[in-house]
Amino acid sequence: MSKSKMELIKEWIETCPYLKGGKINVDYLKDKPQNYSIDRTPTLPDVEDFVDGCGGKRQITFDFTVQASLSSQVIVNLANSKFCEDFMDWISTQNRLKNFPKIKGAFSIKCTSPGYILQKTETTAIYIIQLNFTYYEFL
């Protein structure tokens, strides 16, 4: 049985050296720091169809979500910000090197937002980085 595109994206992101623990969930974020998830976001998957009707340019948009420690100590929060920057730089480097998830026709993966806080408590924050993966599908 072949793997889903989200499973292949998950496995690819797990190679990022900045992840602590290296494991990523899909559509699920544990309620403790240093947890990661990728969650598909609603968007039209068809970007452009080929003129001959035999496929086209497709996209998968998703959020990379991080549950991180939050503190009144600035150094902890700056470390979260640095992690987001490092992750975005890693994605950019992989895109430039054309090192993509193992999906046929892959040609681009980019961050479409900086890391930002979706919600927070006194001790944790959920950061989100939005991504867009594009590929050609041939029918």
C-alpha cells in the first residue's frame, strides 16, 4: 500500500535537524512542550490544469504547529522565535537544493508565514508556520 502525501511530507520534515525528538504528529498536538504536528489547511488543491487535461499543477497547504514552553524569562521566548527562524531557513534551503518530500512531480515547498503564536497560557504557546507544497500531477 502506498503512503499518503501527508505521510511523505511528515517523514521529510522529520529529517529537520532542529526538531527535538524528531517525531511529528498529523492533525494532533500533545499538550506538552516540544511537540509538533502538521495539519492540512483548506485550499483549492488544483492550481492549474494542463491544456491536454492529463493532470496539472497541484498544491498542499498545511500548518507546521509547535507546542513550546513559554516563560516570563525573555531568553525562553527568544529561543522559540529562533527555532521558528531556523525551521524556516531549513525549509528555504531544502527548496533551493530541490530536496523535496518523495512525492512524484514535486517542485516547491515554501513557508508562507513566519512563526506566530496561535494561543498561549502562562507556561506554553502554540506556534504556527504555514507552508505550501506544490507538485505536478500527471494522469
